[in-house]
Amino acid sequence: MTTVAGTQGLGSIAARLERLPHSRWHVKVRFLIGAVTFFEAFDQLLAASALPVLTKDWNLSTGQATFAVTAGSIGMLLGALVAGWLGDRIGRVRTVALGVGITGVASLAVALANGIELFSLFRFVQGLGIGGVVPVAATYINEISRSDKRGRFVLLYEMIFPAGLAAASLVAVWVVPNLGWRAMFVLGALPVLVAVLLPRQVAESPRWLLSQGRVEEAEQVIARIEAEVERAVGEPLPRPSDEPAEEVTRGRLRDLFTGRYLRRTAVLSGLWFVAYYVNHGISTWLPSLYTKNFGLDLTTALVYTLLSNLTGLVGTFVVALVIDRVGRRPALVAALGGTALALGVLALTGVTSGLQVAVFASCTTFFVYAINAGLYLYSPELYPTSNRARGAAFGGLWNRLGVILGPVTVGAILGAGGSLGLVFAQLAGVAVVGAVIALFAVETKGKTLEELNA
């Protein structure tokens, strides 16, 4: 039920957040939440880096290798579902800290696994943490951002994710051949330290507090933030403008599928699925394709994989610079079209060498990482505060389905003796479908979260 005081307070909280100039407080929060996202990305790619060695040492079949990869993805799918509910129930920061702790502890357990069964089990548990953290963390960053610069603010934060992927590839180039794959997972346990630090250093989202009717707490938090920002900028803050108030209601899962939110949820789900189907259909198998299909040594395979992650980082940076000007929908359509073009050209010209795959895969990740980052910005914008984490996490469910089915499909094609040309052609076809879906996306550029959900 809507409360008058709560509604008025929410409008005030939104306006007070909107008038905050960029300061050291924003940098601190983005750094701490970014550290979480960095390690989640680092941990997500560990299985791909270890797979060529595991396949050889444990004599894995293609089916077993696929199972080892998808176990973590299934965990991420379930983690996204649970975390969406928790993020709207117990808060953004506590949910993120819990997920990070699970990720770190499970990574250490993976390092101690002595067979593919335990490896897959602990990767599943690790996936529960990874799948829950990223969408809720993105929701938090959205809720502290100003509407006029929200795209750049969020996407510069989202650059941490491809940076984590690139770091995992870079570290793997030296660690896996010299110290073994287990050392990578020991490093992946470091986020446990961040989980302890986070709740003490990062304030809960004032928007979320107020959506729960915790008006006094929300006022205290926003007052502390304002004081810290004012000290950082060295001058009084501007007066808040009048912002539309958002009704304080209890969020329900079914609200994602009623009224205007049905279209938003349907489009968002399709985009998430396509983006991660293509992304993981490529990235999960790249190191193994380089070594098995083209006979490259492990170090060269990991260097080529690193190249793809670096171009993805560049793509994320480029979209961060332009998305507040061109808008969310044009950016998504262009990036999905670029993805389809790069993969289509590779399939049509024939897949003849590891270097050729590395070049076109790197062009693909330039666009795909831009899509992924854009969706982490776009998803929380589409839902009210009471349902924002749940809505963003529901999109995360579809990206996890893509994460599972992309590598499984590629593995099935390869296992049945299909050509690499067919692998990349079907990925290009899925990207084309995504570009069409993006044409129906609701534009959110320049609007406050309250305006979008008034």
C-alpha cells in the first residue's frame, strides 16, 4: 500500500541524489562495488582457462568438458533468481556481500577438487554467488547515479567486468602453464576479503530504504552522503529540483509481466539471452579450439583469448562515451548488428587458422561486451525501486540460459563433427535475431528512474 509520507520522501530522496555533483564519494563507491564485479568476472572465466589442461589431465570427453563449463552457468542462473528476490528484500549491499562470500569460498573448494564431479559441483556453488552479485551490484550503481550522466557513470563502472575477464586471461597466460590451473582458483578466493569490507564502507541505497518504508534510515543515509560530497567538492550543494515521486509499493514477481512491464520484460529477456548465448558460445570454447582444432600451444591460445577480452574492454569504453548521447536502443541495435556482421564474415570466408579466428573473435567481443555492459545499465532503468533488483535479476536468468545453451550448442556441433563455419554461422544468426528484438526496446536516455516508472 502507498504511504503519503513515503511517497513524498521518495521524491525528495531522488531529487537529492540527482543534484549531487560527481565527487570522491562516487569514486569510492564505484571502486568498492567495482572490485566486487572485477573478481566476479575473474572467477567466471576461470573454467575456460582451465579447460584445455583439465581435458588433457583428466582425459575428458567433449560431453564432460561441456558439463564442467555449464555447471557454473546453471548455478549462475539459480543465483540470479534468488539474488533478485534477496536484493529487493534484504537490501542491495548485503546481497552483494553474501554473493561475493559464496563465490570466494567456492573458488577455494574448486581448487581442491580431485575429479570432474567435484570440480563441477563446486563450480555450481560458485556460480550461485557470481550469478547473484552482478545484476544486484548494477542495480545499486544505477540507483546512486544522476539521470543526465547515468549511462556514462554506470558503463565506466561496468568496464570493471571486462577488465576482470581480461585479467583472468592475462594471469592465466603465466599461471596455468607454470603453477597449474588450481592456482587460478586460489586467486579466485580473494573476494572473501571484499565481502567483509563492503557493508562497512558502502551505504545502502537510499532509494531502496525508502521503498521499504524505512524513511528515517533513508534520510540518515542520504544526509551522510550529502555531507561527504559537500566536503569533497568544497562548496554548498545546489538546491534539489522537484522530481516526480514513485509510489511506495511492495514488489511482486508477477508485476514484471503486467501492463507496460510485460513488453519491457519480454524485450529485455530476449536481449539478455542473445547477448550471452553469443558471448559464451565463443569465449568458453576459444582456448580449446585454438589448442585442439588448430594445434596451437597453450600459451598462444591464452594470449589469443586475452586479445579478445582486451577488445571487449575497448568496446565497453566506447559505448560508455556515446550511450548518453545516442540512446540505449540505437546503441544496442548497432552493437548487435556489428556482432552479426563479424561472425557472419568469419563463417562465410571459411575458418582456416587460429589467427583468423582470433581476429574475428576480437571484433565480435568489441561489440558483444558493449551489449552486455549496456544491458546492465538498461535493465534496472526499466523497473520501480521495489522491483528493480528482481527485474534486473530476471534478465540475468535469461542471460544464464544463454550462457548454458551457447556453449552446449557449440559443443554439440563440434561433438557431432560439425564444421567451425557452422558454429560461427549459427551464432551470427542468433545475433541478427537480437538486433531485431532491440528495435522494440523502450528508450530511457536522460530520464530519472522515477520518471521512467511513474
